[in-house]
Amino acid sequence: MKTKRSRNLKDQEIQTIVGILDGWSGPLTWNLLIDAIYTRLHCKYTRQALHKHDSIRIAFEARKKNLQTGEPQVRGSLQVQKALERISRLEAENQRLHAENERLLEQFARWAFNAYVRGIGESELNRPLPEIDRRQTPVLVHSTIRRKRG
């Protein structure tokens, strides 16, 4: 029996998945993440589909690394536990954003080098984008040829 294909990942779903990873506690595997995504989004994605999105892959690797270093378990009131969970989530998000920023800086350096090699100057690179023409497109009227009845 053929299973129904899940919808393509859009920016909002990717951000939701990254949020799931930022708040992850306990062991982390792709299969556990896929199950958590299914619970939250009601769509089942493959590891390959998730891995091809840079932000998901970076968030997964950063969270996995953070979990391997271990987070100390502190017992206390419910408010203290919630505060610690929030701190942990924010630290995970911070690490993910640093990794993503590093990747973007590497990409910028690569683009700058390629532009330099091709002789593209800074003035050309900083040229503003063309304005978008927001006027209404004229409607084309097709004239019909009428034949004379004879």
C-alpha cells in the first residue's frame, strides 16, 4: 500500500522543527525527531528530507552536541524547573544561531572571493535592486474575426 506523501516543508514548518530541536531534552535521534514532528505537525518526513534543510541540520547537530556535553539536573520547585528549561532552550537557540551565522559568513567569504576573481567591483555588488512595477497588467482583448454569411 502506498503512503500519502507529506507536504513540502515551508519556512514556517522549518521554524517549528527548529523550535522543537531548541527545546529538546533527552536522547536525540532522527527517528525520535521525526516522531516529535509527526505529533506536532501531523506530517511524517524522512531523515533525508529534514537533513537537506540547512537550518534543521545545523539545529540538530548543535542540539546533539549540547546534549552530549550534558546539562546538570537541578531539583527544585516547578518554577525553578521551568526557568531552567527556558534557559536551556535559549542557550540551544543561541548555539544554533551562532552555527548558522558562521555558515553564512563562510558563504559570504566564498561569494566575495568569486566576485573578486571575476572582476566584479564593490559598486556593482552594492547596486540596489530594481524597483518592482506594481501597476496593473493591461488586459489583452482578442478580436474575433467574423465571417460574412453569404
